[in-house]
Amino acid sequence: MGDASTPLDVFAVERAIQAAAPAVLFASPRLVRRIIRADRDLPLAMARTPHRDIAVLDSRRLAEVADDVIALPADLPDRVAVVARPAADRGDGVGRDETLREYWRLGFHALLDLESPAAIARVGSAAAEVLPTEVAAEAREVLMREGLLDRDATDSELLAEFIAVFLELRCFAPEAVAAWFPAIEDPDTLAERLAALVGGEGLLARALPPMLDPEADPPMAAPPATTGAFHWPGWLRPRAAALRRQADRTALKGNFVRASLDEWRAAMARPETARPATGRLERQVDAFARRLGWALDLDASQVDDATTFIRQLVERSRGSSWSPQARLLYDLQKICVDSERESFRTQLLGWLLTAGRRPLAVPLPCQRLVLIHRHAVAAAARLASLDLPEPLRVVGAGLLTTAVDTTAAAAREPLRHKVEAAIAAAGLAPRYLVEEAALAKLVDELLDAIVERGFVSFGSVRDAVSGNQLKLPDLQGPTEWLAGDELLQLDDQLAATLDGVYRPAPLYLSLMQRISAPFFGVAAGRLLTTHVLLPFGGAWIILRGLEHVIEPITEYSLGEMWHVYTRGRVLAIGIALWALLHLPPVRTAAWQATRGAAAIAHFFLIALPGRFLRLPAVERILRSRPVRWLVDHATGPLVVTVVAWLLMPRHGRWLSRGTPWVPPLVFAASAVLLNSRTGRHLQERVVEAAGQALHQFHLHVIAGLLSWIVDVFRQAMDFVEGTLYAVDESLRFRSDESGLMLVVKAVLGAVWSIVEAGVRFCITLLIEPQLNPIKHFPVVTVSHKLLVPMIPMVASQLVETTGMEKGLALTAVTFVSTCIPGVFGFLAWELKENWRLYAANRPATLRPVPVGHHGETMRRLLMPGFHSGTIPRLFARLRRRHARGTPESSASSSRVERQRHELEHDIATFFDRDVIGLLERSGACRGLTIAVDAVHLAVDRITVALRAGDGAGRPIVLTLTRRGDAIESRVVESGWLDELPPDAGEAVRLALAGYQRLAAADEATAEFAHLSSAEAPMPPNAEALEPVTPIAWTAWRDAWERLRRDA
């Protein structure tokens, strides 16, 4: 084996591999992509060259397409693989071994590509049994998304490419198999079968570079260098005695972190006599650990673990308060501090107005509990970013997991009773079993928001109720409207019981709720809204919005403005919208007509031209040498000529688009330049780079643009809310602070309450709807069009009445007119949630419910699309972690894994609240504890196992699988369901039927697709699927009521 310090001769490596595998050739990546495009007649501008690292083709075809760019041996086999040469730009030992392993890996994949088709052909029809159906479906999607397989690839081509990719990963990156193909349950057994099929061991030996030791461990990147302790110059170095005195003072104040760091610095004050530990340091660490144990109710062994963990973090912080380890220690200390003191809200104005009858400081016990939990969460998040030895990380993870769980339970239980009491006092009472489960879900969602964000606002409560099955009844009359409906009553109750963690409705939101209630919560108001305001108001907004877009375009391009808006069109479109809203046959006909028009357009614009181009005669013409030469040499110059012509002015004195000699001259010059050797190389690189950039733009921007916009603005608003809350929380008075601080915080708190109200109003109503394009068009756009023409008139009136300078008046009116349309966008966006608050507006059938952290349904989690595909995107990020030549970032890895675990937790929570919660309240499964046993995610599948009792029996295994554009729900194993008595089994079947609708399944296991077993097909067939039909909400409600009555 070669010396690691010797510079690597890549050509010697390639010659050695070719000696053992003559069919494997190496070339630059650019030449490999050129060969692939030439072999498959692909355009240069293609965004992504398929199978871009390895080109497998006949040697005769290779000579035709690449004889002028690559030197070919005379004795090539009939079938060859041209491999993209890996980068070898590092001369150190790690870089040398990495490059050799990369050659081995690519050579092995190339040999598999060459041998797999023949091996599959030898076994014939038995090849179809090699891969389970679900693995084959997942593999097809993954390989297509990674550019390794064509969309129209046969099953044999799929199997061949899967064998190459799977065995390559299994041999060189076994930890990546679960990221690429998570549906594989037993990778070891599958690897043995595939390796035996293609002779994998022999191929692996043939691809091995002789200068690489195959038994050596893969090279590991050097760990990040740790910063040593900073030593002050002798004349500035703090004395050990001074540091110890300072440590004693800070310890008396309860700052054990600072005291421990000072003791460590005191022990290291003299480098020549430095000792790794002192008894004083141990005493500070022990005191801190005991204090943490008291705050978190830890047992003796856990306190010992805390002592070890704290001691190691102090050592690794090197005495710096700004190190990541010290910041984690400070987070732990905040848990102790907040558990030992109370928080108070100051109310200076109320105290003054009541002449002292109202207290100046009001205790906030709820906020204290939430703050303790948030400190624990912050410490756990900080641990993930620290570079710690694995044993220490395990100790820290166990300690912080206990801290998070303990503080969450301590915060949730008292808050749960307060929230439930507030909902009951507001009059929002459930009448049916499904509403009882919905009430429990509503309480849990509000508690989730509190412990996650530290507070919950009226807007979050309104959104939770609107998305819940527990709805508001209609208004009972003017008295209730004046006093406030149940939602406003709930706002008052939560403000009184959750002081410090609940933000009551600002005036504009409570006013909007009162104004919308007669239109949404009264029968006559709903008739007016649905039959007049929505259809005809919507028609008016649509036409005004189109007018704002079409008129400028037609005036610029045609020289004549097309007027879109007329009263007759408003009436016609309004009637059409009314029919779509209220007449199901019209809705069905419109949908069928839209699909038919799309099919016709697809046929004439895509299918028919494609069929024409695939005619044998047309293909012979297009592949003929003259046509290929013309396309290769004239396309680039033609594009340059068109672009240059478009950039010229329409009317110029010397040069314009009408100058006759310019296009031929530009075409001739560009043809000479681009068809030269240098020009072709430059053209190839520029077009490839542009195509790749467009592909990345489409992949990461266009495909998720709507999701990105919604998430960005949601995160921005959450950041604003969090910042306002952080300032508000910092102005709370603490029980260990002085009376002077109480006065200061009371004054600052009174001033801040006014500033906060103004900031919240401006951002929520005026600024965010202006910037958010989702809210801006068309409502804000139309509002702008109505208000902007009024600016001069309003400014003149302002000048006449106030004497204000004209320029200042125009500026003021323009600013106000620019901001006011944001209010209309805010109202349009918020009113749709107000409509869903009332029971009378509940959808007639069960609808899918949000599951993901960003409001995705189960369907949107699985289905790739404009605002969906969370699970496929997650696995794509996991695959990129293990891509060839991609350095793995521990921070990004932990972030992706954390997102995966959060998603699994969200799915388990959905089952707990929407499926198991109903079973627990029905009484049919009395004495049986049902829980989610496991959640497993794959690229196109979600698998959930439900256990019963102590989990000793077989679980019920459910899968939700994407098949094309449909979602299939299957009961893979009925498990303990078969052992239940009839009434309990009927309840579980009912819950599963509802789950399929809530999860937006299109097809389901026929035996479990109906409300009762009496409707299921007989005899039952576990493999049969049938379409999932809607379930009326009333039928769903009544079925659970019957179950509870019978139980």
C-alpha cells in the first residue's frame, strides 16, 4: 500500500482500476455529462443531466459521440462505463484516502451498472420477486428524484439501478441506507440476496485501487480544535485569592455558575502550578447540582449525574462565561432561580386610578412555571450544538430530557385546570361525545402553544376554536351580542386566570369579532353573506384586481388599454360564483369542464407534438447528421441573436430593431465564436451552470414558494410577538428585587404598554398585509386603486383646514393611504377564520385536520406539491447529507433528525387526540389502555403501530401510502383488534373509519372503510381496497352517541 504522505497520482489509480476492470473508463465530469447528452440526444440546456456521474453505453456508440474528446483504448469491451473523475485537490493523508475510497466507490457502482442488467436477465421472471412492492415503489421515486432513473423506466431498469445504488451505500455508507430507502426492514438480508445475484463481492474486489488498504477504517475528518485557556500576562493575571473571594461573593448571591468558573480560573491562575481540580471548585459544583436537583425533583443518582455533567462543562468552558458550555450552565441556573422566586406584573395606571385599592404588583404564578420549562428547553437545544464526548453527551441528554419532561408536566397540569375552567365559565360546553374529545384537544393545543412559545394570544385561541369540532352556537340576541359571544367571554376568562401567559384580544380584534358575529353567527346574516356579499363582492374584487393587472399590460404592449370592469360583468360573474357556491351540479360540471379543457390543452400542446416527434420517419430526420450538425452549431448563435435584437431600442438614430444588417452580423459573429473549440467549452459551461441554477431555483424556490412565503411571514410575526413578550417579561417585577426596582419597572411598564399596543397595531394591520403577497392580492391591490386617486383631493382639504404646507400634507396623506389598504388585507385574511367559528358553518362532512407543525394535513405531508411534501423533502435533505463528496455538518444533521422526530411526535399526537381520545370516552374499550407504540416514516409512507394494554400482544399496524396522486390507507395487521369483544371491536372500526377521512385517504382497506362492520363487504378481504366516501358529520356524531349509549 502507498504511503499516505505521497502525492496521489490519479492517473495511476485509474490505470490500476482499468487493469482489473477494462470496461471502466474515467473522464472529467463535464465530458461525462457531454457523453450522456450525446448518447441520449438531450439538449445542452437540460437543467439536470440524468445519471450524471456514470455513462453506460456500447463502445461503438461511445466512439461515435466521444472519439474527438476522449482517448479510447483499442480493445474496449462491447459495453463500457465512463465514470466522472472524483476531485483530488487535497494532498494530506485524509484527502488522499478519501479520494482513493471515492475511486473505489465509483468503480464499484460502474461495475454494478454493467453487470446488473445481465444478472437480472439470467433470473428472468424471478427478478420481480427480489424487491417487495412497497420497496420498489419507494425506490422508483427516490431514484427518479435523484436523477438516477427515467420516469418511463421498466421494472428491470429500476431493479438494476437500485442494486447499484443500494449495494454502493451498503458497502461505503451503511448509515445512509435508512435515509435513501427507509422502507427496507432488513437491509442485511436484502444485501446478501442482491450481492449473490450480481456477484457483488467479486465486483467490489475488482474496483479496489491497489494502493488503498481495504481493511483500514474510513478516514475521519479531524475534530475541531479546542481553544485552550487564555493566560493573562503576569502583571495583569488575577490572583488566585482574589478570584476565590469573588467566587464566594457570587455564590452568596446564588450565582453558582460564575462562582464555579472563578474557582476554575483560580486553580489555573498559575499555569506552571495549575491543578485540574480543587476542593473549593467541587463544593461549588456540588451546591449547584443539589440546587438543580431540588428545582427538578431529581433523585440521588440523577444529582450525581448532574454533578458529573456540570463539572465537565466547567472544565470545557475554560473559565469563560461566554463559551457555549457556560451558556448551557446559565440556562440550568435560570431553572433554579425562577423556581425560587415569584414574578409580578406591575399596573401603575390601575393603581393610580383606584387610589391604591388595586395592588401595584400582581403575582404571575403561571408565567413562572412556563419560564422554568422554557429554560429547560433552551438548555436541551444548546446541548445538541455542543461538541462533547459521547458518554458525557448521554449523561447530559438524560439529565436534560428529565428536566424538560418534569418542567413540562409541572407547567401543564396547573394550566390545564385553569384553561378547562375558563372554557366552562365562557359557556363553550360540549353536547356530544365527539365534542368532548374536541374539547380535550382544544385544551391540549392551547397548552402546547403556551409551553412552546411561553404565551398564547387571542388570535391563537380563535384559530384553535375555528379548526376544532367544538364550535360556537348562534347568537341568541342583541343582549348576547353586546355582552360578547362565547369566544369573547373566553378571552375575558383566560385573561383573568392565565395572567402573564395570555395576551387578551386587542381592541381591533375584539371589534372585528363583534362586527362579524351578526353576519356569521345569525341565520339571516349568513344568507346575506353567502348569497350576496361573497358572490357579488367577490366578482367585484376579481374584476378590479384583473383590471389592475391587464390594463397596464395592454396599454404597454398594444398601445390601447383594455377595460375589464363593467357592471354587467360583475353581475354575470357574481351569478356564476353564486351557482358554484350553492348548486352542486354546477360545481361538478365546472370541475369536469376544467379537467376536460386541461386534458385537451395537454393533448394538443404536449401529447400530440410528442407523438409526432416520436414517429420513426421524424426521428430519422432529427437524428440525421445534417440536422444534428445544424442544431449543434446554429442553436447558440440563434439565441444570442434573438437576445441581442430584444435588447436593442425600438427606435434609434443609428441602431434599432429595424436595422436590417444587425441580426445577420450578430448571428455570423456569434456562430464563429461559439462554434470554436474555446467557444463550445465556454457555451457548455455557461448553459450547464444556468440550467443547474434554474433546476435548483425550481427545486428549492418555486416548488415551495407558497409554503416559504407563508412560513416566513408566520415566523416573522412569531418573532415580533416573541420580542414584544420578551420585553414585557423583562419588565416583570421579581420577588427578590428591591422596592426601588418595583417603582422603576412600574413606570417603564406603563410606558411600554402604550408603545406595545401601537407597535402591534401597526405591524399586524398596516405593515404585514402590505408586505405579504398572499394577503396583498387582490384585496389590498384593489384598495390601493380606490384610495390612491383620492390622495390629491384629501391633501388639498388638509391644507385648507389646517394650513399645513402642501408638500407635508401630500407626504402625510400618501403614507396613510399606502398603509390603510393593509387593513383590508388583514380583514379578508382573518374573517375566513371567524366564519369557521360557528357550529352552523361547520362542513357537512368530516374534513382532513392539520397534523404537521406548520398546519399540514396527512395528505400534504406525503404528497409533493406547491405547499406540501414535507416528508419527501425531509428525506431529500437526509440523502443530501450522505451525497458523495458532501461534507456532513453535525449541526445540520441534528437539525434534520430533530425535524424528523418532531414530525413523528406530531403524527403520534394526532392519533392520541383524534382517534384514541374518542375510544377512551366512548366506554366501549373500558379497561383497555390504547396508545401509539411506534411511528415510522418512509419517503412515500407513514406507518403507525397501536398497542393495547401492556403492549404484550400484536399491535394494530396502519399504513398511509402515496400511490401516484392518491393516498392509500391500509390496515396491515389487525393485531389485538381480533381479540376484542364485538362492541369494542365496533368502536375501533368506527375510529379507524374516521381516521381515514381525517387523514384525507382516497382508498382504504374495504373491511375498515365504513362506519360499521355491517356495511363492510363479506367475506372480508384484508387486501381489498375501495374508495373512501365522505362521512356526514351528523352520522359521525350519532354513531359515537349510539356506541356510548350501548356501552
